[in-house]
Amino acid sequence: MSRIELKKLVKRFKDTAVLSGIDLDVPEGSTLVLFGPSGAGKTVLLRCIAGAVEQDGGEVLIGGEDVTDVLPEHRGIGMAFQNFALFPHMDAFDNIASPLTACGRTADQIRAGVDTVAKLLKIDHVLSHTPKALSNGQKQRTALARALVSRPKVLLLDDPLRNVDAKLRFEMRLELPRLLADQGATVIYVTQDYREAMALGDRIAVLDGGRIIQNGTPEEIYRRPATINIAKLFGDPTINLLDVVPQSDASGVYASLSDRRIQLDPGLSGTVGRECVLGLRPEALSFTDADEGVPVTIEAETPFNEKTVTLVTTLRKREILVSRPAEMPAPTSGMAHITIDPSDAVLFDRQTGVRLDPNGTSHAAEKAA
Amino acid sequence: MDHRSALERILRAIALTAIVVFFMFPIFWIVLMSLQTNETILRSPPSMSFVPTLKNYAAIISGELDSNAGTMSIHFMNNLLNSILLSVFSVALALLLGVPAAYAFARHKFRGSEDIAFTLLSFRFAPPLLVLLPLTLYFQALGLANTYLGLVWVYQLICLPLILWIVRGYFEDISPDIEHAYRIAGHGWFATFRKIALPLAGPGIAAAGLLAFIFAWNNFVFALVLASADKQPVTVGALAFVTASGIQYGQIAAAIVMSIAPTLLLALWAQRYLVEGLSLGAVKG
């Protein structure tokens, strides 16, 4: 009933294409996170689905029906805006009640509906306040309550945690998945925060420059990012990116780091001699006592609560970040050796930034085929 | 909070007083004049000491002007009523037409929308007298000359562009997301206009309406040419005070006080809207 499909969606402003041919399929009841840097077109995409802006080409289908000619008020969508977009001249109750008043409920039904969702979001004590009198967190919850109150089949959430403080964002990141699951709605959730994306999405679609660069499960996006940019956007500390030129000999394909071999997947033989970038997640690296590890100099150590990040440099002064659980002992200064888990290494073409797959084709070529 | 020096405060007070005196003195003087007879007004040197009299007001209200050449009847109260009728209906019509138009121009970029908006503004470019000659001929042919309807129509040249451009700025100031949110919540575009756009632009509409009222009230030349005695507003009616037998300063002053009173009261009531509206309209226009 509420599957969302986009087919070759195009949106231009003047002559600039903001969305150039978006294809997307969000199955009923699932959550898709739309992830991308600012200006990628995420908000415009949501607005096209909501009907707030008209697309210049392509189709939006909700529940299998083309809604291109359906006015926004008839699409049956709940939406929370990044800037909350509360009605400043109405109190929180009327704000939340607005989707209910539209469909002619009685005053009792409206009160009951608003009270339920307000209790759920813990804003039942501020319902008589105007938006001006609400804190940012309360505004955000009011906006969310307004989107949820009519139990819409489709929920569009445009970076709702963007403008709230870190503590509340953390709380909401924990609460939201349960809340969204309870609703049973098909959700598209826009965010620029990779943690939010990983925590909330059944799938993540990475949008950049008006195109979907990658669409996959959080695991896939993290482990097998389609491009260098995606690899850099996901993960904290960020992925280590090292310029390498893969070589091969009798024992297989490898890249060298400080004269030590990093064994690559034999399927990558097609990349031999090509200028590449090797991506290594900081948590795929670990310190070792053994001499066969890559020799490095420890430069700085930054302890976080749950992990410790160490900045090391190789013999050729290339900087690498190593992350380890906080309780794991490790050398804190001087020379050390690190080992690399080659299964976590990803290889990108340096020129195009596209991931190179072991089967010899680049990710882009694979997609085209 | 106050970290200004004493000297600074004193200088400020002096400067403020000077400004207030400069701008308020003519009005103050007129109020004084309206309470004096012609003899005390014209004595030399002028003096602030006199026995106040309400004779001038009585004469204006009864419509019997005493001059040294005898009694003359005027229609000042009728003029005042005309002013009120013309201004109120002009502004009401301009709001009725201008506010939805302003909303359309603010929210929908249709083909030629900027050109139309600019054309409406350009009504204010032409010197009124240039427009008036052909207009008079048309109005006479149409039977609109010397009718309230015709005057209210012509007054749209003054009120409509003003309201349109100021209110448009206010509508543009409302985040479109707020309106989108209301639409997505399931309300039609007209409900959105009524329940969201209108209340949020309310102060702007009030300010624009007040300004238009002042401009309409003070209009002289349209009414002078297009209206005969019984339809004339105070601005034109004041001409009757200049007579062959001399100028009745006291009565003119009383008439002025009575004719600025309605706008002054209205302006005082909506003062904060007015200031906000002027500055915002200037920036956003």
C-alpha cells in the first residue's frame, strides 16, 4: 500500500539540475536513509515526494500509484522539516492537531490523538505553549508529533535531529528506530550524520550531486563504499587513504607499505600497475609485537571513552590512524609495528575515486551492467 | 546595562528634544492657533498668552464661517465625512484585491509575474496630473465622474501598489516550509492562505493598510479634478477657507486639527506596525 518508488526523477532550478534521474524503491514498512552532503539534493527529493515542489521529469509512485498530479494534501504523507516549520501563531497542541483537523475529526478524537502522540514524545506538558516558548528539543518533538499524529503510511523526515543539541540527538537516535517501527510506516529519513544513518536505516542511499551514488545496507555502505567520498563520509575516525600502485608476483597481488606487503584479493590482478588508493578502516589496523608488521612511529594518541585513536606515521611519513578498544593495551610512543586485516581493505581508482572490485571490474561498470 | 556617561546622556536628551520640537512645533502651533481669534493670531509680536476660545471649532462644525465681510457657509463636516468614506472604502478595496495578489506574486513565479507587479508599481511613477486629463474624459463618458465609486476606483492608483508591494515582502518573509507543512498536513491551498499566510503577514497587512489610508486621506489632486463640492474630501474642501475677504487663520487651524485627528489616532493605535512595516517593506520590496 505504501511502497515508495521513484523513477528517473528529475528536478531543475533554472538550468541547474538538482536531481538528475533518481531511481529509488523503498519497500512498504521499511526505512530508507537518504544520506549525503549539503546541497546534494536530499531535501528537494523529499519535497518532490511530498508534492511541495513539482518535479520536471520522472515519476513518484506511492503504493504503486503515480502521484504526480496529486496535490500534497491528498498524498497522505507525514513530514517533519529540518527547520521544524511549526506554525508560529498556534500553540503546540494546534500545531500537532493540524493534520487531524484537516480530515474532519471531532474535538474529542483530536484531543485523544494529540494526547497520545504527545505522551509518546514526552511533550504533553508543553502543549499550551507557542513554538516561541519551546526549547529546540521540544520544537523538534512537536514537529515529529505533527508528522506522526495522523499515523500516515508514508513518513518523510528531513534531518529532524539537525538542529537539536548533541545529548538530545543521542537520545532520539535510540528512540527513533522503535518509534518508527511502531508506526509501521514507510520512512525516508534524511541525514548528514553517518551514525544516524547507520542506526536508523534498513538501507542507505547515498546522494551526491543529484545522483544516487550507492544504495545498500548500512553494512555494505560501510564495508564496501562505492567511492572514496562515501568511504570518507562514513566512519569516525575517518578511513585511512593511502596512494598505492598494486603489484603482483607468484604469491599474488599486493600493495606495499613501508616495504611490507599488504596482500590484496587475487581477483584484483587487473589493477596491477594502476594508480590506486587503498582504504583502510582504523579499526582494521592493530598493533603487534611481531617484526613482520609495518614499522611506524607513534605521533599522538587521543583517548575517547570507548576507544583510543592513535596517529602513526610510516617510514615515508604517511599518516595513518589506528583505532582500538580503550581497554586494549598498546605502545603509546616510539616505534611500533602494525598489522593490517586485508579483508577490510578497499581499493579505489585514484583518478575516478570509484571502488575496484576483486572480479576485475570497477563498481561503476558493474552497476552499468 | 547603561554604561553611557552623564555628558552623553545629556547631549542625547538635548538632541532628542531638538528633534521633537522641530517636528512637533508646526502641529503644536496649529493647535494653539485653532484656539485663538484672528486678531490674537495676527498681533505683532506674536505671543503665547491668550484667552483660549472654541469659537473656531464651533464655526467649523456648524458650517457658518464668520468673516469680516459677513457669514459664509461651508461644508467642512461633509468634507470630513467624504474623506472618511473615500479612504475607508479605497483601503478596503485595495486590501481585498492587493493582499491575494501580493500572495500570488510572492509564492508563484508565473510567466510575466514580475512584469505585472512592476506595472502595478509604475502607477506611482506617473505624475497624477498627467493621468488625470484622459481619466477625466473617460470618467465623464462612463458616468463615473463625481461618484464615490469612480473616486474609490481612482484611489486604487494610490493604495493598490502600496499594499501590494509591502504585503508581498511580508509574504515572502514567511518560510515556504510552514505553508508546505500545512498543505502536507492535509489542508487545501485556500485554507493555507487563510490560516497560515494571512495571520503571519497580519502586521504587514495592518501597516500597509494604515499607510494606504494616510496616502488616500492626504490625496488632493484626484479629488480636486474628479469630484464636485458634495463629494470633496477635506484636502480639497480646505480651499474654501481662502476667500476674497481674507484668510481665517483660526478657523483653518481648527479645520486642520480636525482633519489630522482621524489619521493621527489611527497611526497612534497602529504605531508599532507602521514602523515595522515601513522598514520591512523597504528592505524586502
